[in-house]
Amino acid sequence: MKKRKKLDYRERTRIESLYQKGLTSRAIAKRLHRSPSTISRELKRNICGQCYVAHLASHTARTRVSDARAGPRKMTQALKKRLKALLKKEWSPQQISGRLKLQGIKISHETIYQWIWENKHQQGKLYRLLKRRGRTYRKRKALYEDRGQIRHRVDIDQRPAVVDKRSRVGDWEIDSIVGKHHQGAIISMVERNTRYTKIIKVNDRTAARAAVALVKSLRKFKSKVLTITSDNGKEFAYHQHVSNALDAAFYFAKPYSAWQRGTNENTNGLVRYYLPKGTDFSTLTHKDIQKIEDKLNNRPRKCLGYKTPNELMDFELAA
């Protein structure tokens, strides 16, 4: 039996369009000449909330394959015992990997690290055998990380000067607000000219989750999303997918330069009035978030001639 090829980006684009129109998995499958199970599985795996975005789905699928390849290989008890013995000699995972390779045993240092961190998550003590056990290690297999740098980052210096003038509607600033014990977060988005604000709760600060939240929140304002400026948080590492989905340019402020996103920083302060530091975001409902958003957008602002952000944005969308 001939095996069908995997879904490609063009097919995912069609799925996005048809799904937004309300078609069922079976109807979409018929349009794409695919089996209903293929489409159903694609939506189940790559949808977030009620939003399916082709760019993010393709990247998520590639990441899943990459993660599977990068994940820890099956190790026998004998190999684990050997690794523990070498770690007790204060050998690094890289030294262990290289030495075992000379002995005909192929295991990468990344696999050893992942095994150690998995052990730590299970309350194990293997990580204490590492020389740098006090160092905070990043998840090494995350594709968007490149030794601490966000890939394809476009600096704010390349942003058009017109953005600084606030003479048009469509330039947004974004950031994340973290909940108690770093559990959960809120992605805040504010338009520089109208001060119109969107806030959305996410369960974690992963790049994929943040990207879906941004696209989901700003899609209805797509015609009024020309640029997006964020800080350098890793939750915005999927900026290219957001940029493609919204057809907007994405820029990053310089590190430790919050003043370059002053409007957003001020907005975060307003949000914190309702959700002070130490608030447990896990208890917040969509209704709670919407209530805060409505208060911010329906409050007269001196800088807007005492008009509200809602009034100005409604005017722009109706124009």
C-alpha cells in the first residue's frame, strides 16, 4: 500500500481558510482529497484554542519531528549505570559522549543532558554530579533558541521613523505579564496612536502559545496592524510566524530599554492595578480578562483629548 505524503504548507493554508469558514474535518478532507482522519489529526495536533494558523501549524509539525529526533534515546539499565559511574568521576556529558564513541557506543551529550534533566524532574539527584549544577540551563532542543539569541531578530533601529510620530493607526507594542510563581501569563498589546489595548491569558510563555495568542487577538484588526514592537523575551521567538499571519513588520526593542516601548510599559502598569504582582493567574477566567480590557478601552484619556481608545479604534475600523 502506497504511503501518502505528509501535509505541506499549501495544504495547511487551505485548511486554515476552510476551517475559518466553518467547514468540518470531513468537508475539508473532501476538498483536499485527503482522508478525514488526516485532517482531524492535523487540527487536533496543531490547533490552539479555536485558532488554526498555517504558519504555526507547519512550524509546530516540524518542531515535533525535530523534538522526537532530539529526544533521549532508549537506554538500557546497563548504559544508565555506566553513565552514572562516569558522572561520578566528574566527567561532563560531552566528555562521556566522546569517550563512549571511541568504545563503539554512540550517544550524544545532548541525550545525556536530557536524561539528567528528566531525572531531576522526577526528583532525582543526577544533576548534582554536573560541575555547573547551579547554572540555569535552557531547553537545548528548542529550535528557536540560538545560544540565547532570537533568530532573525529585526532591531528597532530599522523600524520606520513614522512609528515614533504616532501619526497613524497600526503600530503596536507588546509584552507579557507573568503571574504568581511564574505560572501563567498575560500577553498585552497596545496600539500606539489610539492606546487601544488587547490582553489575553496564556497558560505558559512558550513561543508557540504567545504566537497563537497574538494572531488570535489581532487578526480582526489586521488592516490596522502595520508594525509590532516587543521586548526580547523568548516568548516572542516565533515573531516571523506572527508577522506572516498578520502581514505586519515585527521589531525588537534594545535590551534593557523599556522606554522604547513606553506605551506598553504604561499599559502594563494599568493592568497591574487590577492584577497586582503575586496574583494567581490560574484563577482568572476569560470573563475576568475581558472585564479589565473593557475598563481600559472605555476610560477617557487626557492624551486622546478625553476620548476613549474604543471610540478611536471604532472610528478607524469604520473608515
